[in-house]
Amino acid sequence: MTSKRDALTDRPLHVGGHIGGRPVPLDGAEIEILDPTTEKTIAVLHEDSVENVDRAVRAARAAFDHGPWRKTTVAERQATLMAIHDAIMAHSEELSELEAINTGIPAGLTRAFHIQRAAHNFRFFAEYIGQAGGDVYTQEPGILSQVTYEPLGVCALIGPWNMPLGLTAMKIAGALAFGNTCVVKPSELTPLTVARLFEIIGNGVLPEGVLNLVNGSGQVTGSALSAHSGIDMLSFTGGTQTGANILAAMAKGIKRPAMELGGKSANIIFADADFDTALDAALLSAFMNNGQMCLAGSRIFVQRPIAGRFLGAFEQRVKALRIGDPLVAGTEIGPMINAAQRDRLKRYAASGLGQNATLLAGGKDFEGFDRGFFAEPTVMLAPDNSLAICQEEIFGPFATIQIFDEEEDVVSRANDSVFGLVGYIWTRDLERALRVSADLRTGTVLVNTPIIRDLRTGFGGYKQSGLGREGGNGSRAMFTEMKSTIIARGKRSLPRLGLS
């Protein structure tokens, strides 16, 4: 236990919104925030009403229409983004511990990845806008065609609970970089680090109304934000069904959606792969972040010649994973976010058994603690790809393994999914890697590497995994309007209508 957790238990935080640069009075409906390790209340979230959401959108609209932000120079926006980067890094230890307490994700990961990534987002977009430009075309005789990218307007940004600061910061940094104003809503399950970021930034870093925060449930605050007529776009990261509901609400106003939704990513391991590296990576891609990742490579396909060896080694390693308090050094798997997610894992294990899958490890609560939402990391050998455990996103430390013989068959099975976010390929055969990559219906393909995101490329999915891409050019497309200005380079000879 740490003094930070003890302090939160003794005196829970009270978390509210920020509108126009000022905290919102803490008078909304109260939502308890539990530490998933101890099940104790560590914060009370005060839900922003429909009226508060309207105030936040109006503040962002006024700041966009009449404030200085959208007309700032690139150098000014770069300085602001770097100031936010530096503020996050100055508070990185505090933020990493707070994120671990709120999410249950091991502090070693929040420290090394979550908070570093949150800060890097601001640095990346500061650098990107210093290099990205428009386009000029001169192919038409006598015509200069100029393409520029202008701020879109008021951006509603709804973040997820599994990497709350890092993924929400991605949206904030991208929107601000291109001159937009924002209304941010973090998940009601994990609002603490995003709320702390607003406190850290404070007044003076951004003009009034440029960055606003609302908090609350999806049903109240989220619905009010997604349906508000004053927003110009909405970027959401989360579950596919919630994304569909948001799209339905936005369709009435013809607003621009950007959706990074679910995944059930195939991790294909061919017999010629570097066995030890592929094994290590399979464990990482299935169980890192407590398995609560949209890009988890949790649907593992192993070619038959190495299947027996892989199954034995994978099962042994999974059973040896260190489960525990996320604040304790060396913990590899922490608790799940809440009891509902823990129970969801157990239901899927029972479903797999009912469909003739073989349970290799886990499938039940972890019994090492009296309290906390701990589940044993679970592995099941599936007879085919049609099982619910192979088709539906479980969002927890749960991996399925299927055995395959031929390349054509595994590609067909990998694509047999309503999702298309990420695909993983392990082989020493470069031609095969390129061939399979071309055939996979996913937004990202990772070859001989576990999870990695290069912000220069776009990240997003095919099919029900989303709409749009996040990262350099993808975020520019998401957060700007493309304008074409066509200029005559000399006097044009035109038909003269109406003259006899």
C-alpha cells in the first residue's frame, strides 16, 4: 500500500468538470469510483447535467468563433502543446500511480507506457504541425489549385477506461494542434488522471473556453454531448455498441464521427517463426494491460507442426503470471476494472466449455485476495472459429488458441470476424508475410513484433472496429476541413453570354 492510496481511502477525491477554464460546482449526481484492487471508494464523481454539457459546448463554440485559438500561429500552438507535454512529464510519477489505482493496471506499465504516451502525444503533434503543409496543383493550364486544412470547430472527445489519460490525450493533442476547441468526457469508471490533467494545466496555458471537461455516465452526460447541435464532430474510443448508439444520435445533426471501437485480433504464428519471440509476444499481446485492450492479439492461431510445443509452453507461462496489487513492483496482472468485467470473463469460459472448447488455464476468480476484482488469466483451445469466445470481444485476460494447417485456411479464419482492427503475423518468410498482410482485412498489420503504434501512421479499423484513423495524417483528416482554392494565373478567355 502507498500513502497515495491510503490518502484516497481516507479522504476520497471529489471530481467535477471544468468549463471556460473554471471548475464546475460539485452539485451533480454522485457516482462512486472504486479502487478495483481494494473495492474501496477512492473518489466521488459529480455528474454533469444536460445543462452543464450545454454550457461547455457553448463555451467551446464562443472560444472557436470569437477567440484567438483558431487563428494562432503554428509556432504558438507548438509552444502550447509542448507546455502541456512538459507539465505531464513533471507530474509523471503522480499520474502513473493515480492511473494504476484507478484502473488496476500495473504501475510498472502505467509509468513506462501510459503516462509517457500521454505526454508524447502532445510532443508528436507539436512536431507534426511544424512539418505538415497543404498542397498545390498546377496541372490545369492557367490555374493554380491550392489545398489548405482549416480547423473544424468544436470537437467532442470521449475517452475510454482502459488507458484513460494516454488515449484521451491523443484526441486532445490532435484537436488542439489543428486549432479546434474541445469538450472532453472521460469514462465515468476512470476519470481521475484526465481530471488531474486539467488541474495541472490550470489557467493561462490555453485561452478561456478552448478546453473543457464534463464528467458523468454515458446515458446522461455522454448522450447530451453526442446529441448536442453545437458540436462539429465527435471522436470516441470504446465499445462497438456504444459507438453505434453515438452514431445514431449524431446522424440527426449530420456531424462528423470518428470511432475507434472493438477488436478481436488474430495473432497468426507460422511454424517457421522465431518460436521464443512469438511466444513472448503472444503473452504480451493477450495479457498486457490486464488483457483490457482493443488491439489485444487474443485470437491466437498456431500452425500444426509447432502446436503441441506452443500449447505446453503458453499454458505454463500463463499459470506463472504474477497476479497482484498493481502498485507492487513485479505485478504482471492486476484486477479487472470492476465486478461486471470479472464476471464477464467467467461467463465466456463457461460458454467455451459449452461449445466443446478445452480449458487450459484460468476461467475463475483468483483466490489470492479477499477483496478486489481479480480473475485468473484464461486460455482455451477452440475447435473452430465459430465459438463465441473466438468471435466476441471479451476485454480481459482471455486468450483462445486454434490450430491451423494451411495459409489460405488461417487467413480465411482470421478474416471471419465482424472486427478488423489489428492482425499479427509471425514468420521468417518475407514473401508470406507480405502476402498474408495484403489479405488480412484489418487497419493495422504487425509483422514479427508485438503491440506497437507509430503515430506517423493511421490507427483505426475495418468493419465494426471503427471509422477514421488517429495519428498524423489521419488526425488531420479527422480534425480539419479541407479547402480548395482555385486561382486563375492570368486573364481567362470566357464565353460572353447575352451578347448578339
